[in-house]
Amino acid sequence: MSETASATPLSAQELALMNKWWHAANYLSIAQIYLLANPLLREPLKLEDTKPRLLGHWGTTPGLNFLYVHLNRIIREQDRSILFVAGPGHGAPGVIANTYLEGTYSEYFPEVSQDADGLARLVKQFSFPGGIPSHAAPTTPGSINEGGELGYSLSHAYGAVFDNPDLIAACVVGDGEAETGPLATSWHSNKFLDPKTDGAVLPILHLNGYKIANPTVLARISPEELVSLFKGYGYDPIVVEGDVPDVVHQAMASAMNTAFARIDAIQKAARTEGKTERPAWPMIIMRTPKGWTCPKTVDGLRVEGYWRAHQVPFTDMGNPAHLKLLDEWLHSYKPEELFDENGTLVPEVAALAPKGNRRMSANPHANGGLLRRDLRLPDVEPYAVTVESPGHALGEGTRVLGTWLRDVMKENLSSRNFRVLAPDENNSNRLNAVLDVTNRAWNAETFDYDDHLSVDGHVMEILSEHTCQGWLEGYLLTGRHGFMSCYEAFIHIVDSMVNQHAKWIKQADEVPWRAPIASLNYLLTSHVWRQDHNGFSHQDPGFIDHVLNKKAKTVRVYLPPDANTLLCTAKTCLESRDRVNVIVAGKQPEPQWLDMNSAIEHCAQGIGIWEWASNDKGGEPDVVIACAGDVPTIEALAATQILNEHLPDLKVRVINVVNLLTLQTPQEHPDGLDDASFDSLFTVDKPVIFAFHGYPALIHKLIYKRTNCRNFHVHGYREEGSTTTPFDMTVRNNLDRFHLVQNVIRRVPALAVKAAYANQLINDKLNEHKRYVAQYGQDLPEVRNWRWS
Amino acid sequence: MSETASATPLSAQELALMNKWWHAANYLSIAQIYLLANPLLREPLKLEDTKPRLLGHWGTTPGLNFLYVHLNRIIREQDRSILFVAGPGHGAPGVIANTYLEGTYSEYFPEVSQDADGLARLVKQFSFPGGIPSHAAPTTPGSINEGGELGYSLSHAYGAVFDNPDLIAACVVGDGEAETGPLATSWHSNKFLDPKTDGAVLPILHLNGYKIANPTVLARISPEELVSLFKGYGYDPIVVEGDVPDVVHQAMASAMNTAFARIDAIQKAARTEGKTERPAWPMIIMRTPKGWTCPKTVDGLRVEGYWRAHQVPFTDMGNPAHLKLLDEWLHSYKPEELFDENGTLVPEVAALAPKGNRRMSANPHANGGLLRRDLRLPDVEPYAVTVESPGHALGEGTRVLGTWLRDVMKENLSSRNFRVLAPDENNSNRLNAVLDVTNRAWNAETFDYDDHLSVDGHVMEILSEHTCQGWLEGYLLTGRHGFMSCYEAFIHIVDSMVNQHAKWIKQADEVPWRAPIASLNYLLTSHVWRQDHNGFSHQDPGFIDHVLNKKAKTVRVYLPPDANTLLCTAKTCLESRDRVNVIVAGKQPEPQWLDMNSAIEHCAQGIGIWEWASNDKGGEPDVVIACAGDVPTIEALAATQILNEHLPDLKVRVINVVNLLTLQTPQEHPDGLDDASFDSLFTVDKPVIFAFHGYPALIHKLIYKRTNCRNFHVHGYREEGSTTTPFDMTVRNNLDRFHLVQNVIRRVPALAVKAAYANQLINDKLNEHKRYVAQYGQDLPEVRNWRWS
Ligand SMILES: Cc1ncc(C[n+]2csc(CCOP(=O)(O)OP(=O)(O)O)c2C)c(N)n1
Ligand SMILES: Cc1ncc(C[n+]2csc(CCOP(=O)(O)OP(=O)(O)O)c2C)c(N)n1
Ligand SMILES: [Mg+2]
Ligand SMILES: [Mg+2]
């Protein structure tokens, strides 16, 4: 049942000490935002002591600081492993202040020592050029979540505790953040948590009433609605409310006691009595003023407990009244009682910090790379599709991949460090085989006819791309591994989350004490060219454009043309670290081109001539036909075959690209081909007809520095489509074999006259296609049954 | 209070007729999915009558059909204007069947007539090449929402009813869809609805228990939790549950009666008694089997009421048992009793359809362009910043824009057809002035110290980019106008929604009876170069890359360099139709370049030489310095000034780009400059140093077809940043004046030796900058106070 905690578990002395810690953290937070020097106010505060640009966010900070000291009490008294996930990561001054007070900060950054010198560095560096950013970041010890873009804290927290039975993620959710879509649905993560083999999340709704400039929705509905909402989400909320610190300290201590006792009871029931039905997990609702303890008003305007406290409550230090106000505000925390003459936190307060790795800022799960163990990855050879000669056998790429993933899952089940995720698309994307060895995680009602649901399943499916992504990020950041499949078009739903994760990886890489984590691996399927049950809304190959704007070191894009290359690619991705890997591959039966040896060779190089499809060996090609993607590869080869048949003298070189970034120069991307190799492949002057999976301009963007760039003619998705036949999709976008041939004829000067008959034939074929599909609803038999020969 | 409706409001005859309509709609839905011909089964069903590719979604369809006939009863009996928003738009066979049964379909598509011939066309065209897509689409009468990408139905529905007091949007939300983040938060839209001046939304949760291959979360929590959740969201749920059609018909009729009566009571209280406090709006929870009325099992496997009913419940018509099953299934609806010998719906059932525009499929709000009235747009001149000479006055672009938007709001307040939206960033983005004439919409608790909140406000702020976007789309699609501001980096949150909207516009444009709607207008500010309070997570200018993948006709990108050009651009956007317009502009005080006349001229052309900044007139330039974006323009001009001072003989041409798409060729984009003009501006062989707001590769992608493309050297965002000074941001990304000058020296052959001293000076300056910002935390005075001269 929900309740307002009312017991008084803290002794007067304990309360006083905890309040001092809170004061110290608040003091240092304000000092970071405002001060350039004089951090202990040992000299009278002068304008020159303040920063010229006052940046940062005070409003959320006292709440975070309050929670931090209360969580520390629990850790100390109960010896727990707790991760602090701050949704309002803009409260970094507070998070950093606490990590400093508990000593971790100085261990990671020795120059920011626990004395007056260190304090001076601490305050100056914040939001300062060459210093540290204004949000929780990879440089913030104990953090796995920046919170710069709001909405993901709770799914990160759940991701962190999956398969970490001893870990509890205390997740502070801003009441503004709670309005975001991703956050609003992530409360349902409790239906995917196993109380036995997973840890627990303690969500703390930080109901400070405001966001940047508006009240929050959750602060302005009735208490009944509020509690009803969270009960509806399956939680058992404990409300802590007030603005008198001593009262709220007692209430919070009591709430924490209750919450952790309930977590213990739930876990005990699950672990010793086998009671794994979904319990109502505790959560805390903390309703306290925004900017708590700052000046009530400034220049006659309401600040404390109002949105005006959100960033810097008052600026313009040139105004002596403001400087005075700052001075008074800082002194209100009595720094002289908090820090000794060396500028070190007084020992009785410092004693409130947990020890060693029990400090939330030193929790090893927050530097997951340290805990990461490599996956056991089966060799791909046994899963290979047999390819006697290129293009004869059909295979379903993703289904084959599923068999390998099944065994990856099997090999690592006992380590419990690998999960496969999809937004209700795992089977649609044909990775069903994974369910042979594990189930879908599900801790809600089940019926006997249900299909592979169990509390401890390692396949995660919720119809929320955001939640899948957030879980996976949390899982990876705490040192585990994962693989997510998604319809190609809808992965754009997480564009912004991927941005943030890629940025995190890039920054973490620059932090010496952060260890590499497993890559974020995507399989994008049900792609633009094969949207059989769906239509135009499901056709968008632009996610690869999106990720390529991130740091080159971080991103990879693979377009394996068949099952064996898909297998090799997937293995490469699961072996890699600190990357965002995007694999695009179809799920439909398609011709298979390479036997496993050739596939391994081809994938290792990432790009190459397909000699068996080319006829220019020993000479110069008249035209290069390049392809990237499974469907484009089919069309490119079919075009080549038409050319061979109708224009047998034409010398055609066929190039297939698996690793898209080989197209860039090595200066732009670590996988980029050097110019000499590129020129040798694509020639310096011959026309290149490029059949591409995505939007054509992407290729032009990748190759604009190459010698032969002006002779590239790219066919790809031109944003035309509907529910139609597979081949008609290519025709509507000029990616089909016939349009490719037509372009070859147009671009190879020697063909201008000679190819008139071939051209005529092509036009006839296109008309025939159009009439046939409109009548029969499927592709021409010669297209449907086409095989390379 | 929630309840399971139990009254029996329908007479036996009425019930029988409604059930027949439902059967007819179900029958036609299945016929669309399965049949190529023989739609009335007047001949024995043969394999050739079925489609070779069976595409579409049955599972959701009977539920949609059920709701449709019940809503029709309400419309008929109560003469209401109702819009049908189908979250599960994949149930298009059902939606189309109903629009056909009520006659609208044949009015729009005369060849699909209400007879046997028309029926044959109806069934064949579905999911068929050259026919119609498998989802609700612009071709679907009565639809404003495709539902292809799930999650947006409810925010669309709210957007549709804002300022439409007589409209009720009946919004069917799939229980899978309800798991998405955007949907999960959009329930809170009720806190932004004015019962007096807005219409109402009747959400109907379609609890059919399953999504593609999994049960849904909401179907597997306890009934108490379920009701608690929706009460917490502020609704008053009415539960309708069952699988016996007659029983559920009565329960649904009763639920509808109750729900609409409550809506009436709420609206009456608001409209006649002035009671506008937020009421608990009714909603319906319909718990019925997925695929209701299809075969219970197929090949021994559970289908009805299970996920297997989601798409096509059984395929492989070559299997005679399956063909027989289909035959039996179709006959179970007794088509011979539903359609007369002409193939026309029998009159007593047809009589259930509402008349004329009361038919949901003919509701004019669903073809909003028809209702659209142009905005009254004030001239921009009176809002101009005075610019005596370029670059002296400072101005805050977005704040100035705010004054104009205030008056746009004022001029159109009485028409109630314009809203300004932002995810809690309206003031942060400095559009505060709008609040002088209206308030923020807010129908939750308020306090006397609240700031511009009122029930009927026309500024919409919720901390959900998704919800803002969804509301705006719904508002535009129903014929109104809007303007949304957003932090540049976080607009990626709605990447995928923008995709879908752009696709809708593109398709609607191809539907002759759809009238143009107002454009989707964005102001992106708090952009990558000026993230003062924030850091790396807030730095991403890639949204413009994203939108440029959509159809050229639909998208525009503007980078006004100052306040006056921003004003002109905003007006152009609000005047335009059927577009997605993206304006990127800073909110900080910046030099102003153009007086209003020059601004109008410059914006009309979209690109042009800034003669006053160039010194090549009458001759040939040695170098072109181009710029796009406010910060790049400052750096480009500062670089030009350094060049003028230190290399006075160098002929520099300065070009500014406001309309980014002028860079493309006219074949690629309607705004593209012709080649001759482009060559004349950028020369055919001189180096072009391009200072660009976004990721540099975007420029290369836009100009790859231009003669001089290889001589473009683009400086832009290289994914480097943190919380630092504005100028340091440019330095970290080589966009600053010094790096621009260095590149000029490098690229102009004649300067190679001559410029050694200038180069040295540049290096000194960069070092000085670095030391200065690290010490003082702000930019060098010469940078901070720099003015063009
Ligand atoms: C997705 C997203 N949209 C907008 C912002 C801009 N923003 C920064 S802080 C903030 C308000 C946050 O309010 P809340 O979550 O309540 O945090 P607190 O009150 O604790 O500061 C907003 C809108 C953001 N960071 N992320
Ligand atoms: C955002 C998004 N993710 C994934 C899909 C793929 N998808 C299509 S239908 C569907 C299941 C929908 O379930 P529900 O909303 O319950 O609809 P119904 O059961 O009525 O078919 C899914 C996951 C989608 N269309 N949109
Ligand atoms: Mg808040
Ligand atoms: Mg469903």
C-alpha cells in the first residue's frame, strides 16, 4: 500500500550528520556553478571569484544530493551494491559533489584532491573550457547515463540489473522526464524482471514540481490519481513529501528502510521459496521543492520551489545585491563547519561515505567494461549454407543467422551475459531458433498455450523500440553483450538514443579509466525492398545515413549480400568493442552467392571483385557494376547477365561491398580503402553503375574524395513505394536489372549506337512487367525464378 | 467509476442488423486479403480466385469493424461529427470495408462501385500492385493516420479536436501500440484539453491480447491494475469484455451510450456552466479475441484469440484443406444475406450508415485541407531589426521572431487555428512574446503564482517531443496551422514521426481529392554552436540530413543568418503548404547583417553574394568564402576581415546561403539553382571555403553534380564538443575564422609562400585562444567584441 512514511528512524545525531553531508553537497554544487576561485569563502567573496559565464542547473541538485546521502546510509548499514542512475543528469554538480565527498573523484582525478587546492580545481573545472561538462558524463564516476537527453534513465536502470541479482539500481526520474514517451512506457519494465536472477530497480520519482519553465503534469494531478497511476504500472509507491529538511530526512529514511526491506522480501521469496510471480515492487515518490534551500525570491520574484530555480537561480554578479545574495546563500550551509582547515571534509561527516567499491561512484557495474567477459562465440562454418556454385541455392539469411545466435545464446547461458532483443519482431525477423534454448522474458500473467514465455528468458520483446534500446544500453554499459533486431524503417524511432550512446562511447574512449564495452549491434531487416505485408511507411533505409554522422571510429555499417556473409558479419560485430554496428540484411529466401570460405575472405576485405561474375580479367573493364545490399546484389548480377547475353563484348567488372565504410578514405574512416586500391578497383575513368540498398546520395557522400567520383551513377531508394511485389519495388525506384542495364548503355560511350536493340528489349520488358504484376499480383516468372548462370 | 457495461440498449432487430453490418465488414475484409476474384462466392471458390501473395492483417480487423458499426449507431441516433482514428492502421481492410459499405469509397473511387463489379475491384486492389496499400493511407477516406508506425494515434486524435469543439475523435489504440513510448505518454493529453473550446477524444483501448507474436502487457496485468492505470491517467474507463457477439454488442452499445452521455455532460458543464476544471473523460476498454470470428484452429494450431491471427491466419491456398477452410470461413458470414443480386449491400443493413458528411469516412476534418483557411500574416517589416550597416547592431533572432509570432497569434486568435508548440522550451527558445497574447494550454491544478497557464491557451508545452509532434500533425491534418520550436539536437527524437508525416504528404499529394494542408514548421534553435548550459549530448545538427532523404518536393531547409532573414523565412514557411520546413537559427545575441529590404531580397533568392563583404567585383575572385548558418556566417566574415587586413590583394567573394536546397540542381530539388547560375556564383575552378552549420558531408552530398564540386572545402561540425565557450566550439571543429583563413592560404596557390606570416599569426592566435579560455572561461575580448568593419 502507498503511504506517507512517518516513522523517525534516524537518531538526532545521525540526522544532523546526514544533513551536514547534504549541506556539503549543496554547497559544493553551488560553488561549482558559481565560483572560479575562493571555494571555501575564506576570503570575502569578490566578483572576480565568480565565473564570467554562469552555467549549469541548480534546480534538481538538492534533490539528488538528498537522495544520495540517504542511499549512502542504506549502503553503509546494509552493505549493498547500489548504482545511482540520475535521470536529471543535468544535476551533475550534485552528483560530482557527492563523488568528491566520498573520495572517489580524487582517486580518479588525483589533481582534484580532498583539500583546498583540489576544491579550487573542482569548482573551476565545472562547465569550463578544458574542464568537465555540465551533465553527468563518462567523466563522472559511477555514472552510466548522461541524462542530457531525458527519458532513458529507467530503461537504463532495468538494463543494468538484468542478470545482476545482487545489484540495485536507484533510479531518479525527473517529473519532467517522466512526461517523455520513452520514460512513460519504461515503467512497464517490471513485467520483464525476474526477482530471482535479476537485481532490482528502485525508481524514485523526483516530484519537484517543475521542468524548465512549466509545472509538471505529475505534480498537478491529484494525489489519488498519482498513486493510482503507479499502482497501475505495477508499483507500490511510498510518498515522501515536505519542505522542512528534518522532517523529510526522517520520512525519507523511513521510506528507504521500507523500500529496501520490501525488495529483500521479494527477492527472498523468489530465491528461497521459488515465488517468482510479479510482485508490486516498491518505488518512492519524493515531493520536495525545486531548488530546495536556495533563496526564496530574487529581485522580488519567486525562485525556490518554482521553475526559476531550474538553471542558475540568479546571475549578473556585477550586481552587488546578487553577489551578496550568493555570499549569504553559500554561507547558509556553514562551510566552516563542513571542511577543516585543509579544506577536507570533516571526518565525522566523511564517515557517512560507504567504503571502497560500495561507494556508488565506485560501483564496478558503472564501469562495465571492467566486468565484461568475452562471449564464447561458435565458429560460423558449421552454420554455413552450402553454395555449390554462386546463385543457385536459396537461403533465408536471418533464419540462418538465428541458428548461430541460438548457439551463441546456448554457449553463454550459464554466464548470463547475452540477450537478444526486438520490438515484438524476433520471429517476424526470423530469429526464432533462439527460442529453442531460451524463452522470452515475461513476468506477467501466462496461459498454458503461451509460446516460449518465462520469467528468466533471455529474449526481450516489448513493443517499444525505445525500451528495447534503453534496456540494451543499460545491459552493455554494465559489461554484458546483446543483439537487437528491428524493422529497418522503425529503427529511426531510436535515432536520438543511438546518437547519445555513440556520443557516450566516443567520450568514454577519451577517459583513461573507462574500460571498453561490448558494441551495440543491430540487425535491420524487413527492409525497404521486402515489405511484403506492409507498405510505404515501412520503407526507409536512412538509418545508416544517420549513424554515419557519428564519430567514424565508433560506427560500422555492413550490407552482407547473403547468409554466409551475414554470419561472418554478425560474428565480427559480437567480437568488437565500443562500436555501433549496423547490419542490414533481408529475411526472405534469396540466392546465395558465396561459400563459407569465400564469405570469410570477402568479409575480411569488406569489398571485392566477384571474379566469377566478371569478364574483364586480364584487361580493363568497360564498366564497373557495383552493389551493396542483398536485393541490389541480385539486380546487379541479373543486369550483368543481361549484358553478357546481349552485349557479349562488353567487359564488365562486378564489385560487391559488404563493409560500406571501405568506400571512404582512410583519413575519414579506419576501414576506408586507400586511394590506390580504390582506384584500382573502380578505375579512374570508367563508368560505375552502383546498385545500392539505401538512398543513393549516401554513396556520393562517401566517395566524393575519390578520383573517379564523377563517374559513379548510383541507383537506390528514391522514396517511391507501396504494398507491391518485390521486383516492382526495385522498378519503381530504378534499381531493377533493366534500369541498371539501361544506364550501362547510356554511360558506356561505345554502346551508344550498338545497343539500340538491347535498349528496346529492356523497354519491352519493363512494360511487360508492369502489365503482368497488375494482372497477377506477382512478379514475372522469369524474375521470380531467375538464377545466376 | 469503471464498470462492465451490462445494460441491453439494443432491440433484437437492431442488434441483428448491426451484427449483419459487422459480418459484411468482416466478410469484405477477408475478401480483400484473400480474393482476386469471385468476391461474392457466387461460383465455387477456386484456387485461381485467391491471390498468389496473401498480404494484410486480419487480427485487428474484426475489432475495428465492431467499433465502426457501434460508432455509426451513435452518429445516426445523436447526429454527431466523429473522426475515426485507427491506431492499428494495419486493419485497413476493415476500415476500407466500412467506408465502402457506407458508400463514401465509391464516391471517391467511382470504379469501385457498390455492385458486383465494384466489389471485384475492391477485393483485387487491396495490397496489390497498382492498387492500394495494406495500411490506412491518404487513399483511405476518413483517415488522417496511417498507423503503419505505431504510437501516434492518440496524440493525432487530440491534435484533431483542439479548437474543434463539435468534433469527437474516436481513437482506437492497439494494446500493442499502447506499449510504445509515444502512446504511453500521450494519455496525458487530457491535461491540455479545454472542454469548452476543444472537442473530445474517446480513446478505445483495443485489448485483443496480442501483438505480432507476443501477448501484450496490458492484457496480462490484473483488471485492478489496468483500471488503476487509466484512472491514474485521468480517465474513467468503461470495460467491455467478451467473445459472444450478441452479448458484446449490447455491452458495447451500453458503453457507447454511457461514454457519449458523459462527454455531453462534461461539455455542457463547461459550455453552459463555465465548469472547465479537468474532468475524468470516459474511455472504453474493449477486451475481445484477436481475429475474432476466424477459424479457432488451423492445422491443429490455435488461431482465433491468439497471436497467430495477427496477419493472414492461414496461407498456402494450394492446400485444398486451406481452400476449404477459407470457403467455410467466408460463408460463415452468409454473404448471400448481406448483398443483393447486384452485389449491393441489402438496404436494411445499408440504412445503418450515417448520411453525407456524418459518415466518418466523409468527415471533412479528415480531409483538413478542405477546411483550411489561410492565416492572417502580418508583414514582417515592422518587426525588423534596424541595421544601419552590416554587422554592427546585435540582435536575438528568435526573440525578434517571437514578437512577430505574437502578432500572428493575435491576428488569428479569433479564428482559433494557430498553435505554437515546444517541449518545455518555448521560453528557453526565446519565443516568450507569444505569451503576451495567449497562455500555455493547461488543464490541471494551478496556483496563483503560475505563469501564463490557462485552459484555453494556444501555446502547447509538454516535455514530450513526440506528443508535441503528434498534436501538431493532428492539428495540421485537420486543416489548421502551427509552429514548433525545439532544441536542434533533440528533434531527432521525432525523426521517425517526421518521416511518416512527410510520406503522408507525398502520398496525399497524389490523391486528387485530398486538399493541401499547412506545412509542418520547425524552428530548431539552442543549436550545436551555442549550447551554453549544456554540452556534447545537445550537439547534433543532423536533423537536416535526415529530412533531406524525403521527397524533394516536400522538404525545405533554411539557415537564416540573422533576425531579419529569420522573419522573412518564417513568413514563407507559414504561407507554404504540404511541406516540412526546417529553420535553424540561434537564440543568442548576434551581429545583424541585412536590413529588411536586403533580407527580403536575399531570402527570395535563397543564396547570394554579399557584395559589401566581397572585394572581387568586376574581376574574378581568388577564393569564394561561402557560409550557411548564423555562427558560420560570423566566422566566415571574420575570416574575410582577417584576409582583407593581412592579404589585401586577395580577391574574396562572400556568398551566403539561406535556402540550403538552392545548392542542389533543379533536377534534384525544385529550389535548386540552375548550373549556369551556380557556376557563375561559385566559379568553375576557384577554391570554395564553405563554413557550414551542420555536418560537412551534407554539403558535398548536395553539390556532387556541380562543376566545381571538387574545389569545395567544407568546415562544419565534426562531432567534437563539450560545455565550453561559443568560440571554442568553433575552434574544436575547425569552423572558426582562424582555421578558415588557414584553409584559404592552403587552397589558393598564389598564397603558398606569401602567406607564411599570416599563417604564423593564425597559429599564435589559436594558441592564445586556448590559453585564454582555459584561464578565464570566456572568449578572448577580440572575439567576444568582434564586429565586422
Ligand atoms: C528529451 C529532452 N527534451 C528536452 C530537454 C531540455 N530540458 C532540459 S532539463 C528539462 C526539464 C527537466 O525537468 P525534470 O525532469 O523535472 O528535471 P528537474 O526538475 O529535476 O530539473 C528540459 C525540458 C531535454 N534535456 N531532453
Ligand atoms: C513502432 C512500430 N514498431 C513495430 C511495428 C511492427 N508491428 C506491426 S503490427 C504490430 C503489433 C501491433 O499490435 P496491436 O497494437 O495490439 O494491434 P492489433 O493486435 O490490433 O493488431 C507490430 C509490432 C510497427 N508497426 N510500429
Ligand atoms: Mg522537475
Ligand atoms: Mg493487440
